[in-house]
Amino acid sequence: MKDKNYTGAVPGQERGDSVTAEASRTLENVIAAKAFFHQAESRLLDVSQWHGLAGEALARFILTDQAGNPVEGTASQGLLIKIDIPGPGSESGRGYDWVTIEEIKRVDSNEMQSTALRVRPVAAPGSGKEEPTHFYDEGSTSTFTVTREHDRVTAAIYDRNINPNTEADSLIDKIRNAITGLVGEKVFSKIQWQALVDGLLK
């Protein structure tokens, strides 16, 4: 399956592993597809409501500012996402994993529209740490996209260059990240991300 990387936001796969989740819907015509694309795009950028789309039993995502304070509204570059995943949380992140929104890109034409949001693991606000507070290392990325091609709308998530984060100061976090990174790659990302792309196209 070819990446829907019209925006160029999805990095090339250069190391580690990759995970892709994708869902598509074909609408009755281009006009309907454009309207549905904008609905899916709004859902994509409303990060704090992702758990409602993917299922309450899975991870919760909370949009925050650089200080970790919850932010109302839609995602924008430079904001953070606090992630509460099932199972043991990060010690340095006080139970949460953290990513930064490093890029949001859009392309728009009559035949095709696409919006992409790329995140990367980052240190928790106030932790005083340099290494990311996440079970993946700082070279790992997740890119969330919605794309319209003619009358077809696709939601996709691309985890690229993923490696477990084993650079944590705490032994507990090192063990937790090694285990969660492996489980995250094989189970969490595939289940969580597939549930989310399906939810974006409800």
C-alpha cells in the first residue's frame, strides 16, 4: 500500500520499524467527498476528542501548551499532546507519554486535498530531562493524515523509524519503555491507530 504522502510530511523509512494503519470511504460524488474530507479533517485536528473516535478503552490524548496545560480547540504546530495509554505509565512523565506537534501541512486542489499532522516524542514539561518521555525514542515519528482523491477519502497513520526509548534515566522507565515499545509496535499502534482511522471516517 502506497503512502498518502502528498504533503511530504511522512518521513522516509531509514531505521527501526514502521507501522501503517489506513481506512477509506468512497462517496457518491466529488462534492460529497469534499464535504466529508472537511469533516474528517476537523476530527483529525481535534486531538482531545480522539479517544471518543477510537474507543474509550484505548489511549486518551490531551492537547496541551508547552507548559503542559490543557488547550481547548484544534491542534497547531508547537503544541504538545499528553498521552495516557493503558498499562504502566512513564515515571518521568508522571504516568503519561508526551509528543510535540512538529508540523501540520496541507495541500489543496480540485482533484486532491490532504492534511497531515506529524508528531515526535519529547520530554515532559517540567521534567528537566532531555530524553523524550515516551516509549519510542526521539527519532520515531507518527504522521496522521486525511486525504481526498476525487470521490475517495482516506485516513491513515504512519509510524516511521520507530525504536524503543532505552535512554531514560530511570531503570523503571528503561524497562517500561523496552516492554511498552515492543508491545506498542506490535499491538498498541496497530490496534489504536486502526481504531482511530476507522473513527475519523465514521
